[in-house]
Amino acid sequence: MDLLPGDSATLRKARGAFFTPEPIAEHLAAWAIQDDPNAAVMDPTCGDGVFLLAAGRRLRALGRADDLDSQLFGVDLHAASLGEAERLLAEESLEAHLIASDFFELQTPDVLDAPVPYLDAVIGNPPFIRYQEHTGTSRRLSAEAALKQGVRLSGLASSWAASLAHAAGFLKPEGRLAMVLPAELLTVGYAEPIRAWLRSRFERVNLVLFERLQFQDALADVVLLLAEGRGGCDSFSLWHVETADDLAKVRPYMQLNVTPPESGKWTDILVPKAARGLYREVLARSFSPLSEYGTSELGAVTGANKFFVISESTRLQYKLSESQLVAVSPPGTRHLRSPAFTRAQWKQLRDADEPVWLFRPEVSDTSEGRIAYTAYGESLSIDQGYKCQIRTPWWRPPAPSTPDLFFTYMSHNYPRLITNSAKVGFLNSMHGVRLHEGAPKIAAAALPYMCLNSVTMLGAEINGRSYGGGILKMEPREAALLPLPSPEVMAKAWQALEPQRRSLDTRLRNGQWTEVAKRVDEAVLGVGAGLSADEIALLLGAARQRRERRLRRAE
């Protein structure tokens, strides 16, 4: 879609505007209107009118050619987009009642003199503005609008969540809601109130998931939500399609009913049914969340790692003593190729002049080295960075206490646990895990191997978030849910794996992690959990399928 005069890619992003491919708009409009030529339809954030055009064409095909502005409504706060929508509609001899307004300021039909009547359908692609930018009056209005529909959103909610709830307030009791939503609907914690509301509000809920990204200007996955009726439902209908071109093949007899969990993310409904049932069963019987072993923690946020994390040569150049520094694992995780990060490995990195020291002198330090190095930082305007400005003195960053394990929370392959045998600090390029006092004694050594089984890797795909480039990310709250073998299963598996540690370590360092995972599956899922070879293969296949789907989106 070409930019309109006065618009820009930056302004579009600020509005959360990602314009919908025509096949998606046509499909949602056809489903929402069905065969009713008198259907009243609204796009609450209509942009340049792709949904209005699709709805107008559908209504005309059903025999309705006149007075469409009495049943076709479009709302948008961007005047230029409304003008373009009006022009494009006119080119096809169509019309709509266009309203220039923030959607959250638009009163629902239960209010006297509301500008829009109760509707048969609401269709559209609500703006996706993350909570950091979704602020001020608009956020307050959005929260109030969602609450009016019985949805209490957290401060972390992006704008689409409130738009979805508010849109339902315009529907007739049996009305239909057809929306393009970010796949965060299924995968993030802040969407939990929305997920619960969908189950209680609508009689039928359909989800359509794409195997490939559908928006050229956005990296996020999307899901089509098609909901209708009232009174609540126990299960959803689920379709997988390759691209928008395949939507025409979707028919009711192809539906696959899925029952989402009572609470939490719905990502596991993306797992094939047979594997999903086995996964849930094994999870309940033989696995425990990471939170039962320890607490996930954020690494040190310095505000400028290139300045605060220094090499041995820099330490010597400024005559800094080790007492002015904290030994840390270098930024990034590429050097963490073994199940344990040892002191010997740390020394090798130090001798290779990798950044292994965190500059963190005492507040009272007046040494020449400290003064010279902080002066160097000021010459680079390091002290003007946000993180530096909000602490005193600017040159003393926080240093979390030493964790028992490191957790690689961003990865292409799979998240890993690494024993912190070196007893060094860590930065925000990874998480730390501090084991509880009651954790099994073998946990620190065993967990890095235990996490390489298919249930844990599938659990990471289910609980984590997929980002552009195929990255899988797990924040501390999500990492806490990572399924790991229960203490009883771990003990049995460790008896089989501990004698193989040296060969397993060598294979991991050489990048042969699939072979290691096979052996771990045999020990954890076979010996420990008592699964058959066929059951293990089913879970392995599901984990691989989810990972390959995530990576395919990076192509």
C-alpha cells in the first residue's frame, strides 16, 4: 500500500497500522455477512477501507446496491486514510458512513444518541500498538471501554486487546466478530483476560492460523478470529492454512475442534491432537515447572555493555584492580556451548581478551584508574544514556548475585540451562536461575542435560514467544513455566546419563545436539517417564514441527 500524502512508515507504525491483504479482508467479510443483504457492518479502524470495500462488494453481490451508508460504517482517527477510503469506495460506486474518531471515544449503541446502531458484524484489523507507546488518554479510554465489556486488562496490554473487546459492544446478541489479530492472542500473559472473555462471551469461536507470514511490513504472526453467537463455549474450531490464498478452501466440514486450557496460554492447541494429549498427560505425571527448582532472574542491565564490560587489556591499560571489577560471563551466549561454564573456560576467554569484567568500583573509589576510565566514558557521553542518568553514580551499574545456572532465553534452536561452575556474574543477554534450598543436590549438574528432552523443548515452543527471524524468547515469567523432569524422573534419568557426561559434552561442543537430545529422550522419557519408543517419537515430531514452523517464518 502506497503512503498517502503527509503519512510515513513511522507514523503508520505509531498508529499500529498494518494494512490487510485483500484475500484476508474478502474472506472475513464473506463469513461475517454470510447471505444477508441487509447486514449492518462496521470496521472500527478502517484505514483506507480494504474491509469496507470487501463488505460493500459482498453486499452488492447479494443484491444490495443502494443506501449502503446506512448499513456500512467505518471509523478511523486518521483523516487522510478516511479520505482515501471514501475515494476507493466511490471508484466502485460504493459508499459507507465514515466517522473520524478514536474508536475508543465512539459510544456503544446502548448509549442514547450513539452514532452507530447495533450491528450484525464487526470486521477489521485493530491497531497493534505495544503498551510502551499506547499511553495517555487513549490508553485510559481503551481500558474503560474493555472493562465495560467485562474485560479487565493489565498495563502490559497492547491496543488490539481493548479494541477487540470494545468492538463486541456494538454487536447484536447473535452478531459476528471477524478480526485479524496478532498471534499474541494465544501466547502472551496479558491476553489471558481476552482469552477467558472469548470463551464466556461467544457460542462459537473459530481460529485460522497461517504457516507463513502474511504482512510484508510486520514481523509478527497473525491469527484470524471468527466469533459469533453468545452464551459461551467449551471448544474452538481450528484451521491451519499455508497463506491467505488458501482461505477459499476452508469449509465448515474441515473444522477441528480444540479445547483450550482453563487458564494460561493457548499455544498448545497448535500442537497436533494426539501429541497434545500425550504432552498434557506426561506433563501432569512426570514433569515439574522450572519454578519448582529455582527462581529465574534478569541479568545486569548496564545501559552500555561496550563500556561497562571490559577485557583484560582494558583493565591493565587503566590499571584497574580486580577489586574494582566483577567477573562475568561475556555478553551473548555463543561461548556457552557446554552444559557447564567453568572457571577454566572463563580464564580462556579472559586470556583471549574477551570482555569478562564488569566495571563496578565502590562509590567511594577515588583511584586514578577509576577517574580516568569514567572520564573516558563521559567523553563518549555514556553518562547521558537513560540507564546511567537514573542511577548515582552513573558509573556503578547493578550486579545481580551469582546464579547457580544460566538460562539462554533467546535462541533459534532451543533454550538451554548451563551450570555456572565458574561462579561469575551475568548480564541481560541471559537469565540466571537460583536454585531453592530444597532443590535436589544433583539439580545444578543434571538440569542442563535434562532440558534437552522433547517434552521440555516442546514446552519451550508452547510457553515462549516467536519473534522475527525465527527467534524463540522466554522472559522470566515464561521461563518459570518451562517443564522439566520431576525430581523422581530426573534421578532415574541421571543414573543413565551421568556416566555419559564426557561424550555428551563433546557432542554438544561439536554442535551435535540432536544426537544428545536422542540420548536424553531415551533416559528422561523412556527410563524416567516410562514412555514407549513410539510415544517418544510422537513428542519429538511435535517439537520439531513447532520449531520448523517458527524457523520457516524467518525465510
